[in-house]
Amino acid sequence: MTNDGPLESQQPAFEPDPRKFAAAQFQRANLTLPELWTYYYGIGGSADELVLDAYLNEIVELPPLQVDLLHTAIREITADGT
């Protein structure tokens, strides 16, 4: 008879930090913060440029919808090749 309950709950699930992922994508895209913020704001983002900068530098959190919009902005900008 095995008791897997406590052992399984001690194993942390791997979940990438969305801030680190966004920051890495931002750096790889070779964008300026104003370029990213303008696109992000244009697709419905509501955080200002200062908050976006703080998020990318792991100082503040953003609401999940804003994180999704930021990731969408980065993905769309890099897909366009701009």
C-alpha cells in the first residue's frame, strides 16, 4: 500500500514566471519601451508606460488581462518583424 498524497503535494509544479518571459521576449525583440507601450495600449492595454516598465523589471504585478495583452503585443510585434 502506498501513500502518495503528501509526497505529491510537496512537488512544486513548474510554471514559468510571465514577467521573466515577457522581459526576455521584449529584449529579444529589440524594441523600445515606447514602441511596446504604444502597441500594447492600442490593443486595449490600460497600464501606463511606467507601470509596464516596472512589470518588465519585476517590480510590480499586472492583472491577468493586462499580462495577456502585453504578451499578445510582444507576440504580434515580433510576428510582424517590426
